Amino acid sequence: MSGSAPRPAAQAPQQEVSTFRKFIGVAQQVLLVYALTQVASRFFASKTAQTPPPVPVTPGATTPSEQPEINPFLLPPQQAISAWNTGIPIALHVYLSTDPYGRIFENSSIRDASLPHFEWANITFGDWNEARTTEVSVDIPDSVQHNGSLWADIFLTKNDASPDESSPDYDPTSVHHVRKLLSRYLPKPKVRKERRLLQGDELEEPEEEIIASYWHQNLTLALVSDTTVLKYRELPPPIVEFVHLVPNQRDETGTKGYYKPIIFPNDFWHLRPQYVEINTTTPTLPLQIVFQPMSYFKFQMFASMTFGFQEAAKKQGGSTGAELDEVKRMLVETNPWFLGLTGLVSLLHIVFEMLAFKSDVSHWRHKEELTGVSVRTIVTNVFVQLVVLLYLIDNNTDTSWMILMGSGMGLLIEAWKITKAVDFKIVSSPAGSKFPWKLDITDKHVLSEDEKKTQEYDKLAFRYVSWVAIPCLAIYSVYSLLYESHRGWYSFVISTLTSFVYMFGFSVAHMPMKAMVYKTLSTVIDDLFAFIIKMPILHRLACFRDDVVFLIFLYQRWIYRVDPKRVNEYGQVMASDADAAVEGDKGVESKKNK
């Protein structure tokens, strides 16, 4: 590659695309970029206050009218006009170097001859069909393998000008030079260290955050190909960074300047898992360089989003960066129509979860009589929800915040239900106790004989279940302790209990039918979430377990008909309501007959 211009790969003949498909494609890109920009600017972009340029003040002058006129040539221009006209032939030169100042032509010893460089000629500035791609193999210098920096020096030239200042064909007005750092410095991802607890190996102390150099195999150079007149003084920092004014060139008023073509190295779509650490084990790395035109509108959007996402990752830590990467991954790898369906499904998931919570809380808040309610089942549900939440927190790097929020809400509601079923009081302990006070738990009502029998059956059911569940838990605990690795005893206990809970901890007892319907709809949506939202593997499997349990519930509902005269777990009898309605209808009829 050194010294010779690579030939662009032969492009396949473009198929004729209908006007409707073109319109749909443009609309999708505009909506996508607009949505991401709103997210970046409203939730992630830092609020940077722009300080106006200082105004020189004449000593002794007290009023604005006494101030002399400010020389506009001493201030930034109000407007910036493109210094290069569209339609002219230009060339793009790319050099890779390790020099921090970009002095690749001053001394031949500065430029490493083993690093590739090439030229793309005969590019028409403003031609939206221009696109070039080349792939090179980069021999990483020894300094870069030891956390040194590797740069890409990009030169845009016109009128056959040379980028070399020592060349007689060099013209500073016909050359535009920008730089892009190829080796990015990022914190190393924290590795979840695990061990077999019975072997007695000690875990190493957690290391401090280590910054290392990383490599991405794609370099996209976007050339803004429309000559927009810019309001230079109003440009935000993410935009003004890429706008380079021609020095010492203004119009006669001094308020209008001229800017060189905008070259934007677009790395917005780079994902953190795609970066490879640069060290002595990576002496050679691939690099794909892509040239493409870009509109000023899209440049604004991508530059703002890149800046906003980077600031959010810096301020809020690695978890936010992972969430933003997940959003970008879905946008890159997902079909646009499926992505729209995912957005709709995500909204429905939140709505159904909130409706289920609202219905459940409303049912229990207005419930004055708690006859037949099993306190054991409620306490069990609290334990189940607590174990699941602790497991999700312990695996927070693999868990989306949406999953954590839903689990936390469920735990709070289940814990609140206990206060509706029983009374908690702190009373004095009997004589001889170790503690002066104790927690007294009593039912909110006096149990009848039938209710006492119900509690006996409840105890009996729990006893039979425990005969199967407890041995299974013990066997699995021994297996996990012997053959699986864990970060520590806490993680072992939580993961083991979670496996047990996900297998046996599904319950719909005391759930009103409306909440049951909402939960069912939410469970169906969870099946889609299991493929697109980050979650631990056990939680992912539990989504499909809920489907199996729900199908069993429907089958039981079909084969076991409802007895309207049977007292349910809430102490309600459907037949009594029906008989009362019938008696009311008979009374009305008798009055009419009279």
C-alpha cells in the first residue's frame, strides 16, 4: 500500500430503486437521527454555557454611546462561507503516523515507512454518489504496542496541490489537514472473577481502573458536501470543533469568514465490544477506511450525538455507556420495521406492568375483609421477589434498568400486602428472654372454624411441597458448590436460591383477575424482550417458564369449572351475589303484578 494509490473495489451495478422506497429510506434515517439527537441533547448532553467574547472597554467611557466601534476583524466572524466551491476535483490523502504534531513531511525519519499511506484522486466535491473503500493491514509500531498513539493524518487537496509543504506544488489555500486518533484510550472492562469455593483459592484484590489503548478496524471519513452558510458565533462546541476557518481571510466588512471543507471522522456507530486492546500480542491489525459524502444536517446530528453520548458515559460511569451501546447495537443490527415493533412492544410492556401493579394495589387497598388469605403465600412471594432482585443486582452488568425497576416495584407491592393481612407490633418479651422486646405478628381478624381448617390445609400443602423442594435445593446446592465457580459465598447463595426460585417460585395466588390479565399480556411481551433486552440467563429462561405455567393455568381453568357456591380464598361466594340479584328481580316483578 505504501506510495501507490489503491484501486477502488469494483462496485456492483446499482439496481433501480422506486421513488417510494427512496422516500421511506430517507424518512427512516431522518426520524432515527432526530430521535437519537433528542435523547442525546435532553438527557445526556452536558449543559455548557457559552461565554461571549470579551468586549474591549475604553477607560473613562461610561455609556455605550461613548464606546468606540469594535473592529470586527478582532472578533470571530458572524458568518462563515465555504471557501471551496462544489464541482471541483479534489484528492484525499491518508497517512498513518506516530508523530503527535503531524509533522510527517518535515523529516523522513518521523514517518514510519511500514505504515500505510495512499491517495484517492478524482473525487468531485459535492458529488453525492462518491464513495471509496479500501482495506489495509497495519503493522503496529512497538511504541503503539506499549500505550503509544497512532494517528491518521488526512489531507484534502484541490487543483493537484501537494500536501507536502516542501513541495513546489504546495498551496496552503488548496490544502486542508485534519487528524484522527486511531488508538483510543479506554478503561479496561472489569472481569467478573470467580472460583470454586471448596478449593480454597483466594480471589485477587480488585484492581484499580486501568486505561489501555484500543483499536477499531473501521475509519469512516465523511465529507460534508453541501456549502451551507454557517452562523459561526452560534455554533455549539460539538460542531465548531470540525469547522476550520481560513486564516486571515474575511470580506470587506470583517463579519464574514471562510471555512474549509468539513471532514468528520464518524465513529458514532462504534460499539465498545468491537474494540481490540493493543499490546504485544497484536503486532498487525486490520483497518478499513471508508470515504462517503454527508449532508450538513446529518453531520450536525451525528456530531451532537457523539458528543452527548461520550459526556454521559464519562459522568455516569460504565453502566450508562453499556446502556447506550445497547441502544446503538439494536439500531445497527435490527431491521427498521422490527425496531419499530420493538419500540411499540417496549411501551406496551411498561403500560401493562403499571396497569397490573395499579390493579393489584387497588384490589388490596379497598379490600376490607381478608378472610381466607394465606399469609404464608404472601411471605413466600416477598422472599421470591427479594431473591430475584438481589440476583439481578449481583449481575447488574448483564441486567437492563427496565428489568431492575419492574422487579423492585414487585417487591415493594408484595411487602405492602403483608401489612394488609397481618398486624405487626413490638411487645415486651416474656421473662427469661434474651431481648427486652419482640415482634408480634397477628392476623387482622379472628379465624372461624372453616378458616382454621383452610390454614391446616395450607400448612399441609406447604409440607408436601417442601418434601420435594428442599431435597432438590440441597442436591443442587451441593452440585453447584462442587462443580461451579462463584465470586464468593454471597454470590453462591444468591445464585443457588435464584435457580431454585425460578424453578418453583411462580405463584398467582391472591391476584385479582384484572391484574392476572395484565400480567399475562406482560408475560407474552417478555418473550420478545428475552431476545433484545440485556438480562441474566436465568431470568431469560424464567420468561419462557412463565409461558408454560400460564398454559397449565388455562388448561386447569378449562377442565375444572368454577363452583359459584364455593368460598374462594378471599371469602367471597359468587352464588350469594347471583341469588341476591335473582331475589331482587323477583321483588320487582311482584310489585309490577300488584
